[in-house]
Amino acid sequence: MSKEIIELQEDLSNSPLYSDDLAPVSAKNRTWSKWHLAAIWVGMAVCIPTYLLASYMIKTGLNWYEALIIIGLANLIITVPMVLNGHAGVKYGIPFPVIGRAAFGTKGVHLASVTRGIIACGWFGVQTWIGGLAIYAIFHAVLGTQGELGLSVGKFVGFGIFWLINMYFIWKGTESIKWLETYSAPILIIMGVALIYWSYAKADGFAIVLDQSQQLEKTAATITQENDTYFLSLNALHDKEGQIKVDEYKLLSNENSTWLPFTTDPISISDPDDVQVQFRNSSSQPIVLSSVVTAGIIDPNASGSKLWSYLLWLTAMVGFWATMSISIADITRFAATQKDQVVGQFIGLPATMMLYSFVGIFVTCAAVINFQDVLIADDAPWDPVSLIAKIKSPVVVVIAQIFMIIATLSTNIAANVIAPSNAFSNLYPKRISFRTGGIITGLIGILIAPWWLLNEISGFLIFVSGLLGPVLGILIADYFVVRKKNLELSELYKVDGKYSYGKTGFSRAAMIALFIGVFLALIGYWIPALDFLYSLSWFTGFIISFVIYVVLKKKE
């Protein structure tokens, strides 16, 4: 047997900390190659949140190549601790909730694993809602009807159907996703290339498409103040010939509002509060209306450099995989060798994130000029489900939405079910199986109201980064610095063993490091003067908890 593969030599099946789901994977069952791991990452990274984040980066003022550079750098950064944290999974064949017992204690690990698990439940709910929207779009494509704006019964029915599909794969177990990830990955890459080609062909060139990113940077309605006067500025999209798509606008906050000729000149207004604007193209048949947008007030005292914007997005993109970076051993425990997990992750994650992010950027930019009913940047189809639903061919819509469902399902099972299921199972190993943990994950995913959470993804990412960065810092510090990659495998399953920390079940050093790390990472959310700590929450929490834990363990 390879020195890098350790197996459990003692029968601990009667221990309350032991269960079949948390037991070490035997050496003969550690069969996943680097290509299996790479395929899993392709399946997880090719998802709608990846597509959304890339497009939103442009919406906040970055150009397309700045967005891609940040995405690539962020994923290279997070892959390093991901690989480090996956080492114990390969060597000992154990999942994160068991590995975490060494650093946090047999009871203390529940705090870390359940926190990570509940966050994953939020992601599970979001992904399930998105998959449900794809099913909803298929229904309308088949029936030849138009979908409704906002929440509707049909969307909740689609959500319920996709939830049941997820429950089926959870019930089948971990191995059931192996074929899904292996075969869905190449299909999804082909789909991404097809979307790029469609956008290119319809827009007549790459350059003209990427130039549209400048249009997406402009909010449809903004308010500025000069002395005591407020001015409303309007921005509408142009087609590929440079012609503006809008010819009229209306202020809905005005009781006597009428449609007025569109203008790019600042408009004087008396009251800046709750100014709602709608745009239309009255020359088209039928007349095209935009959504109603609320004008944002630009603070003249607000300041910020381009560098700070880069750092904010770097943190968000690192935080995007913060959950998986903690529980990556849940997957690497099935890898055959350390080389497989290292190479597989570096092949699968950074490149795929950049590729599919580019798909999101390119296709959204193309939508600006390819769809005449997209009048303002706020109405651009930022997600592929909305974009595909605009295509006229029902056959194309159905096939493409099925691919979206495959993408979302593969991400959901691998990234958002395995870890929380193991976390909940670790609470009561003898009573809660992986299947039961998966059902709990699904139920929490519903209760967390994903239809609301989807609109708060960027803020959600920054906040959870502050919770999870400290956990990862402690895990890596414990395994590599304190224990030099050596764990006593049998002790991890003993209630009164080495990792029970005097039978209390809690590691004092880990609890202190975790509390301080989370506190300092999130304090800026409530105290504006410390906002820089919160904006870089993952880095703040990771570094502080790492250092404090090492210092405290050396004193012990």
C-alpha cells in the first residue's frame, strides 16, 4: 500500500462517532482519477451563478477582460487552499466532518460543519429554484405561451419538480453523481461554445459583441445633485448600428405622467425619492416596454479607486467556492492518489470558471444588440435561462433548457448536497444517514426562500466568506503546521480519544481562533470605519484565524 494512503486498522463500528457514511473509504474504493475530479469541477463550475457573477461584474463598471482576469486569479487563489485541504481526504479517506474533529474537537466540529452545511443549503435552494425556472421555461416553450414576470404558481411547480429530481439522486447515493458529472461536463462545454457561436453569428463579429460591455455598465436611471437642484439622467441601449432603441420615457412617480420624448440631457426634478421610470419603443410593432426601474441617487461624496473595486470582486469570487474549499475532502476521499486530486482540481476549476464566465459575458453582451426588446441594461438577460427563453424556436429552447437543468443538477449534488448531508449525519452518526442528511438539506433549501436569496447573491457571498474563511484557516493550520499531515485515524472516532480534548469535545484554541476570526471579518458590516475588513472578509478571517490558532497551539 502507498505511504500516502492510510486505512483504519481498528474496528470502531460500535462507536457513536462512527457510521458507514463517515467511515474511511477503503483503498480499493478510492478509484477516482484526475479526470473524474476535473469532470466534477467542470460540472460544478458550469453553473448559472458563475454566469451571473461574471455578467454582474460588468454591470458594476468593470470591462470584460478585467472581469476575466479577476475570475482567473481568484480561482487560482482558492484552488491552492482547496488542494491543501483535500490532502487529508486522499490520505485517510475521511470526509470534512471527521477531519475537522482533529482541529475543533469531536463536538466543536459541529459548529464549523453545520455552519458550512446551512450555507450550502442556501446554495442548494438557489440552484434548485434556477433549475425550476428552466423547467417552467420548457412548459411555456412546449405550450407556446409567454411566461409571467415575478413569482407565479407555475414557477413554484417547476421548483417542486426539480427539487424531487435532486431528492432522487440524493437517495441513490454519492456514486450516483459520478456518471452525471463525467458525461454532463463535455455536453455543457459544447453548449457554451454553441452559445458563443450563436451570439457571434447573430451580431456579425466578436469585437462588436465585446464592445457592448460598455453599454451594460450604465444604469438606466440615476440622480445627481448640484447645489439644491436634482437632475435625472437616463441611459438606454443602442443596436449594432448605433441607433438608440428607446424613443419615449415616463416618470411613474408623477400622478399626471405621460410619455415624453427620450432625451440624454439631464432632467430637473423636485423630489429625488422613489423616482420610477419606464421606457418604450413606440415605433416597433408591437410596442416594446421596459421594466420599471427606480432611479438610484449618486452620492457626490462617494469615493473609490479602481483597485478597490478589483479587491472587492476578488473577495467575492474567492468566496464563491468558500464552502467547497472547506469540505473538499468529501470528494477527494475517493481519489486514488494525491497527484490525482491536485492535478484534477487545477485542471478542472480555474480554466472552467474562466471559460464559462466568458460565455456569460459574451452572450449577455450579445443580447444587447441581438434582442430588440432589451431596451435598458437593467433588462439584459443576465442568466441563461432568461436568455434562452427569448429564442423563438421551441425545439432550441427545450433542448437548451434541458442542458441548463443538467448543469444545475450536477452542481447541486456535488457542491451543495454532499457536504451538508455529511455535516448533519455527523451530529448523530447512528441515527442520521447520508440520505436523511440529504433530505434535511432539501427541506432547509426550501425554508431559506431561494427566490429571495437569488437577488442577494453578491452580499451573501461576502458575508459567508467571513464565516468560512476562518474555518479553512484553522483546518489548514492544524493539519499542515501543527500536525505535519499526521492524524491518528482511529482516535477521530473515539468519544474519549485524543481529539475529545479532555472529554469536553471542544478545542479551546480552535474556538478562540474561530470567534476572533469571524468577529473581525464581519465587524465591518456594522461599523463603517472597519468596512475594509468586511469587504475582504475571506482573507481577513482566513489569515487572522490561521495565525491565532498556530500561536495558541504552540503555547499549549
